[in-house]
Amino acid sequence: MKLKMIFWAIVYVSVYIASAFTDIKVCGFCGGVLWILGAVVTLYALALTFISGRTLKKFAHKEPGSGFVPDKFTDKGIYSCMRHPMHLGIGLLPFGLALLSGNMGAILASGWALAAAFWFVLEIEEPEVIESYGQDYINYMQKVPSFKYNLKCLEKGLYGLKQKPPLQENSKVEVTGLEAKHYDRLMDLITFGWYRKFIRQAIGDIGLKDGDKVADFGAGTGRNAVLMREHIGSSGEIVGFEIGKEMKEQFLQKSRAYKNILLAEKSIIEPLKEEEKFDFVFISFVLHGFTKENRQKIIQNAYNLLKKGGTFAILDYNEFDVERAPFIYRFGIKFAECPLAEEFINTDIKKILQEQGFGEFESKTYQKGHIRLLKAKKV
């Protein structure tokens, strides 16, 4: 550790000395270009250093708070993308600062310092790591490059820091507090009005008709129930299943003008007794927030509540490769959603439905296949 600190001190001091004894500066248009490039490199270096440091703190210690030096091998987060992100960040930082300064001496010196840093890591640092972690690290070397200049590595690093086990307590399916009180407004705001139009279209695609009886699982604010009533008329019935305090209040507020929209204050993962009463069970962006075991309970409840030939309509994420999805979906799933969402996306829901007695599947996709309305009949 002392050798490493001395090495990096020499690198930074050499760049500073070179800048102090050189008066040649790049100005004008070229200076502006160098400044922009320097800002990008500096921010990238700082992000690399921060993310890799936090990743080591989270994953590279046998016991939390066991010291600064890692004592456990990790290939999590940013370390799944490159082997030495922290060293790359520390090495790039003086180069980025030199570019920002426009000082030619500093730029030249930082270039040589960066090359020296790479040599130090590969020739001095890496043999020590191999000695510490043995075959695990040798296998890791064969799969992961030493350094990689790629913004996606930062993305992976951030995802790794956010990563939590796919447990029910880590779910965000039950919205509470201010977010719950203003849920519909927030959804419309963050989607620029898209969600309001989308949910209306999706409910129209369910196939509801006048007189149908519908169970709305995870009914939320009641927005969906009111939209469904437009299709079932006054002769049908909607029962919303919801247990969230703020959501129940909004549901009752929205539905108070309609005698055929009712609220059942029951959890959808507890056994439901209203057997074979409904033509449809609808669940919208709720199923992905439950563990595999609880999903099966929800599906069993839907089966029990439906008449024979009745339809279970699931509006939720489709199955797709999250890692290859466009950034907006990748970011939403990994940052905004709960850990259970990605596991749900990788699950064959049709197979689970078949195992619990459903068949005759129909599906309609939205948002380039990333969202799906899946309909299954009780056979």
C-alpha cells in the first residue's frame, strides 16, 4: 500500500512540476476544444474513482467496515466491466486536469504519467492480486479487460451500487406517503401525459363489454376502475382490491359517483373467498412487484375468483433482454423499479399461468414490445 501511495504521489507531483515550469498554453479555438475534452475526461475519472471505491466498499470486504484495503475478490458492478476502474480513474484525473489547464507541459507529462500508471498496474499491482486470489482472479482476467473506456461501464457500476436482493421487503409495489397522494399527477408529469393515454388504450384492449364483472387487483387510485366502467356500463360491477391507506382514500374519492364500483380492503396475496364470481380479473403494473411465491398466490386468487371461461388480464412488462434494451428502459428498470422487476421480466409468465390452469393466451404489446397486455382464460 505504501508503494502504491508513493507511486501515485510521484505521478501527480511530476505533472504539477511540468505545469509550473512551462509557459506554453493552448489558446483560442484549440484551447476551447481541449477544455471541453478535459472537462469530459475529468468528470469520467472522478465518476470512475467514486463508483469503483463505493463498489469495493460494498462487495470487497468480508465484513462491513473492515478497513480500506479489500480482503475479498469481487467482480460485481463496474468490476464486471473492467478489472482496474479505480486505477484508470486515478490515472486519468491528472490528464483531464492538464487538458483543462491548456498547459502543454502538463499535458505531455500527464500522458507519460498515464502510461506509467498502466505499466504499474499491470506489472506490479496485478501479480499481487493474482497471488491473493489465485485461480478465481486468473479466470476473471480471461473474461474481463484491464481497462475499458466505455460509459456503459459507469452505468453498470451505478446499477451495481443500487443492487438489492429480489426480496418482497425491497419491493416498491406499495406506494405510500406523498407519492401515493399525488400518484396520478406524478405519473402524468414524468411521462409527459403519455401514461394517461396509454392506460386508456390498454383498458380498451382488454375486451370488456356491458354487464361484465371485474376484479381490479391492486386497484390503486381508482383511475383504472373509472376507465373500465366506461366499457361495462351501469349494469356491470367493478371490485377494487387495495390495502394502501392513501390509495384507498383516492379510490373512494374517484368512485363515489358510481354505485357499481366497490372497494374490497383485502390483500391480493391472502386467500380470497369470492369464488367464480368475475368475468375478468385485471392487474396493472403490480405483478412485477412480487416475489415468485407471492405471484403464484395472486395468480391462484385470480383463478379462484374467475368464472369458467373468464379472463385474467395482466398489463405489465413484457419479457425482454434488459441489458440490450434502449437506455430509457434499462435505466427505468434498474434505477426506478424494484429489484423484483428485472426478475419478473426474465420469467416465463405464460408457463406459470398454464401450470395454474389458464390457457387460450392472447397478447398485445406496446412501447416497441417492452410492455404487454397478456390475457389468459380459465379453462
